[in-house]
Amino acid sequence: MSTAMNFGSKSFKPRPPDKGAFPLDHFGECSAFKERFMECLRDSGYESSACRQRAMAYLECRMERQGIPGPLGQLMANEPLEKLGFKDLIDEKSEAKPEK
């Protein structure tokens, strides 16, 4: 069995992710949120839908923190939570708040 590689063919060109970078949280600014989310996943048998509220809190934390100072220091670009798949949870929050 031969595993010949064709080095003359097109080379692989990596491309950046569609939504940009997701830098590591070097200073642990959101580690408490991450741990609560991971604990929820373990407790629910890794059923992510049971932990969506905690996932949303973790992503909110990352969007609020700046991480390493500089232009690339933000832990996550600000993005409306609706675009991240949390529209239903946001609607539930707004319905729970009494109108004045």
C-alpha cells in the first residue's frame, strides 16, 4: 500500500475564522463563568441546551473584558447576543421584567 503525496498540487492555505479570533483568557477574568458552565455540562450529562443561560453569561463576560492591553486585547468582539443564538433567552428576560 503506497501513500504517495502529490507535492505539486495546490498548497493548503489556512483562512481565519469567520467571526475573528477567540483569544485565551490568560488572566482568568472569565474563569468563574467558564467553570460554572463546565459544571453545568457535567451535571447535565453534557446536554448543552440545559446550560444555555450559563453559556450566555460566559460570552457576555468575554465581551465585557479587555484581556491583554492593546488592539487585539479584547477577549471577544462585541456581538449582539441575538446573533449568537440567545434571542429566546433575551426575550424571556424582557418578559420577566415588569413594565412601569
